[in-house]
Amino acid sequence: MGRGYGRRHSIALSALQDTLLLAEADYLIAHLMSNMSRMALELSAAQKQYLPPFISIDGPWCAHWRMCEDKYDRVR
């Protein structure tokens, strides 16, 4: 397990487990600029076959957030 491979592997598994647990939640309060949060929301919607209730603490969700980011920043 040279060069910290075991630690990186453990961190990756932990992040995956956190994402899967978030996807099982009935409600999601998340930072949707985070890929993990967006993945949890999309996994949740796929599993439930509907978009579950969620709140973004950073603004509206957008599939192409780089294009919407400037528009959102001007509104604030």
C-alpha cells in the first residue's frame, strides 16, 4: 500500500457511501455547486422516479451551471 493508495481508496469509498446515503434521504439540503450533492440528487430522483424535495444553499440547480453562474451572481 505504498504512497498512500490505501488511504485514497478509503476516502473514495467513504465519499461514495456518503453520496449513496444522501440519495436515500427523503429531503435534501445541499450545496448544489458540489458534484457529490448533484449526484446524490440525481440518484435520488432516479431511484424514486420523481424529484424529491430539496433546497440548495447556494442558489438554483442548473445542468450547465457555468453558463448560469454569471446570471445568478448579478441577481445577488
